[in-house]
Amino acid sequence: MSVQQRKERERADRERLIVATARELAEKDGWDAVTTRRLAERIEYSQPVLYSHFRGKREIIGAVALQGATELAAATRAATAAADGPRAKVYALARAYLDFADRNPAVYDAIFQLDGGLPYAREDTPAPLKDAFAALLETLEGVAGDGVDPGLFTETFWAALHGLATLTRAGRLPRSTSNAEPASWWTASRPTEQPALPRPAPQPRPGRHHRPGRLLTAVALLAFFRESASLGR
């Protein structure tokens, strides 16, 4: 290995350490606790060394966002790949997305809430962000329906998931539970001439593991969006 290659590897290792430490601090104490001084102390490098990788906290947030977007895309794809049929895939997508947001609140905020200096919805949007959206689109474009723009449909469904994730964490929505099957909430397979409202979830059965009701809410919203689009055609 040449001297230049060794230096590049060491630099990449330091950068990964900075990002990992920032994530750890943010998940434990919140993003306000993540400062360049505290990061430098934690990783045992001087602040000038840290600034040689990132110009400040904003760029660190951006790096965490890109890493998180890659993980989110992988999580949703893994969940939908293991599901059988469009109904199950949509349910699996919603569950994986909301689980990711719940398990990684600081990373989720870095992706969707905080200023990491990253362009969104533009030609120069970084590839990990585009891929995270593509991971949603891959499942949802198959259920959007004829005459419905798949991209707009996916954006609308993503907005519903994002709202559920952020409002639940803020305590504005209850963490209710239900074990209802997603098929009772998703009505894409039936005729759209006379759409019906989603049926109420049955009462949980004793002794069974209950699934978060917010997931069912997301799937119910999908049915609503699809039926609304069908009625508007």
C-alpha cells in the first residue's frame, strides 16, 4: 500500500468515526448536544482535524442524513422483499418506515427535519436521498392506479407516513395498538365504482402480539388516496 493510499484510508476511517460518534451523541442527548468541541473530545482528535473533514455541524448532519437515507432504503426494500402480494408489501413498507423513524429519531431528523446543507427534489439531490424515495416508489407505483402519477402518489403517501412518525413522537398522536389485518384497511382489489370506507379494526385477541395502530392508519390513508384518485378520473 502506498503512502497516499494509507493516508486516504486513515482519512476515511476518521470520517466514519466522526459520523458514528455524532449519531451516537445525537441519539442519546439530542442534536443540541452535538458540538465540534464535544466531538473532538470524544474521538480524541483536535478540532482542526475535525474541521479538515467537515466545515461544521451542518455538514456533519448532512453526512448522517446520507448514511441514514441509505439505511432507510435498505430497510424498506428488505421488508417489502419479504412480503407476498401488493397489500402485504404496502403494509410492510409502512411498518419498516415507521419502525426506522421510531428506532432512529436523531437520524430521521437529520434526513427530514434539520438543515444538513443537502438539496432535495432537485437534479443535484445526492444519490442516497433519491434512492430512499425510489425504495418507496418501487412498491407504491404498482398500486397507484391508472391515470395516477406514481411520483405524486408516493410523495403523498410519504407525507402521511412522515406525519404519523413526527406527530406520534411529539405526543400529538397516541401509540394505539391493534392486530387487524392490513387487508381490512386496503381496498385496492375491489371495484372502485362504489368505494367504501375502511372497516374498523377488530378488537385485539388475548394473548396475541399487537401491531401499532398507526401502521393501519397509514394503510387506510393509502386506500383513501387511491379511491380519491379513482373518483376524480
